[in-house]
Amino acid sequence: MAKPNIVREDGAYHSFCGLTCVGWLYQKIKDSFFLILGTHTCAHLLQNTLGVMVFARPRFAVALMEEEDLSKQQPELQSLIDEILADHQPSVIFLLSSCTPEVMKVEFEGLAASLSTPELPVLFVPASGLDYTFSQAEDSVLQALIPFCPEAPPEDKRIVFLGSVNDVIATDFTLEAERLGLPLAGFLPSNHFSDLPPIGPGTVLAPLQPYLAKVATRLKRERNATVISSLFPFGPDGTRHFWETLAAAFGQTLDLSEREAKAWENIQEHVELLRGKKVFFTADNLLELPLARFLRAAGCEIVECSSTYINQRFHQAELAALAGVNVVEQPNFDRQLRDIAAFKPDLVISTMGTTNPLVGHGVVAKWSTEFAFMPIHGWAGVGTLAGMFTKSLRRHAQLDPLDDPIWRTGLMPAAIPLQVR
């Protein structure tokens, strides 16, 4: 299977750390609570990053480590657990690690085990920005849930959709599976801790998100489940390939070409604006490969598609669809700035920490962060997905980058912040 040549550069994550996964997971798992053991920096990150998206009382908090706590490998958290239980009555608490406690060798697994009870499990979730990027910590959360998924017998051949999506998208996938006659066991994660799907040798895992390689591999190894290898369900092309591949796992041959053509027709106005545009992806949320593939199918030229982590087996279908595209893992951002200046892309998809400075220098840029929170999966998400790209192009249509001195000099500022942790 053809695939692009992948270059690895920095070995660094120029993105938010894994703590920000709580922004969508606490809303998805409705009887959960997310407790981060961290510093004032962690609290500041979550307050500023997620504050604009929290409209109800959130079910996450930061247990602050002060200077006098840094020598403790087992911080005292029982009183805080009691307070959380009294205020929120969660069915499960996820204890997330962060950079400073990990550097100080806090023994998180033992800490979680000491706080856990049969009535209220406290599950350790590695999420430190030293090892996990923005969306990747969801993988850690799902791995923590594996022991609580019932064992399905071999004859129970049903689908488990892998990855967090909002209720509207989940309903769309449920109804589509029913329409196609495909048996569904549920979603991991589910809306409630008590409703985790059974997983066993007959289970067909259908990953919805491209950042779940480790939990998919672990379920394949530990439960002998089957993991489909497909394009992820983003855009008409990816959604068609996803459902056709999933049906094939149940012995069905589907031809959804008419459905795909209709979906492209429905976003024709967006496609006309996207066609011929040069798009450049820096690295952030691990959605870059399927997003770039969708834009390429829509007629865009992908100048570069960079991502913080690429698993060549898990992402093989997406990589094959991007054959001929410059794909970079963990890119060097200074080099990217020079290339952006040289290639003058029509649109740059970049991190929250770098987008605004780029826009300030005349670059048409969009936050990649936003894609992690929007309903862009499947047939129901096609219009939203396309509109997220064209909205940025329309908003900046009145700006001519060639009028900005940054392009005339061929230089870009070196002082743009590279990462937020």
C-alpha cells in the first residue's frame, strides 16, 4: 500500500498537554470527575483554555501542589476525594498526572489504588505533557476503563465504536448502524460508567478518533478484539470508506458511492471555495492526517501535513490516501515558519498558541484546537467540517498577505510562543 515518506524532526510536542482532554471527556462521561494533581500552571492552563467552553458546573478540578508538597511522593488527597463525593456524587474519579509531580516521582498508581474503593473507583490516567499531547490523553482514559468493560463471549459479534463523540454524532452513528443492519454493542467511552460495552473475541472495534492507537492495540491483545483498518469518518470520502470497511467485517459488501456523491453535492459551495487552495498543517491535536486527507479530496493542495504522533499501522489508510504529500512527525516549528513564508499557503491550521501571532503577521490561520470540540464526524458532521475551513477563508478574504511586509522580506518572527503547557 502506497504511503507518503514521513520525516521526523524535533522529537518535541508543540501543543497543549494531555490535561486538556478533560474539556470534552467530563461532558461525555456524565457521572465522572476528573482530578488533576498539578501546580498553579496546570490550573491556569485549564482555567484559560477551557473557561470559554464551560457553561455549567464542571466536574474537574486541580489539586494544587505547593512548594512544601514537592518532597511528598504520596500527597494527601482523601479529604479532597470526600469533598468531591459529597458535592458531585460521581461513579468514577480519574486521577490525572501532570509534569511536576511526575518529575518529582509521585507514585500515581499506588496513590490511585489507595484512594479507590469498590463503591468509588479512582483510576490513574497518565496525562503529563512530557509524554502526552493535547488529545492523546483520551487514550489513557480509555485504557483505564478497560478492566471495567465486561468480557464478551466469542459468539457476541458486535461493534464497539472507539472514541468520544458528542451525543448528536453518537446518535447518528447508532442510527446508521441500524440502517445498515450492523449489530452495535455500544461506545467506549459510554455516557455512564455503568454502561461500558462488553468487549471480547467477537467484538469489532471501529475507531472514530485517530489518537487512540494504544487502547485499540491493547484491546486487540488483551481481549482478542478485531480492530478495523479504515479511513477515519471525517468528510464524505472518509465516512464512506469507514462504513464500507466496517460492513465488510460482518461479511457485507456495501457500495456507498451514491451516498458519498450526495454528501459532496451538499457541500458544493464549500468545495468550490476550497478547490485549489494551498493548506499547511502544523502539529497539534492528532487530527491532522484525516483533516488533510479530506481537504485533498476536496481539491486542496496540502503543502505540509504535520502531526505530533504518527502510528504507521493505526494510520495506514490515512497515510495511503496522503501518498505524495509532505508528512512530518513532530516538526520543527522554526523550519515551518520559514516554509510558511516561502510557500505562502492560503490557510494554515495551527495551535492555539501560534495561530493569533500568525494572523497578526498576515497569515490566514485557524486554531486546530477547535476541531477537537466540534461535531465533525460521519455523514451528520460533513457540513460542519467543511464550514470550519471555509469560514476562516471567508473571514480573511479581505486580507491580502502579499501586502504584509512579512511576505516581502521572506522572514517570520522567531518569538512566536511554541507551546503551552
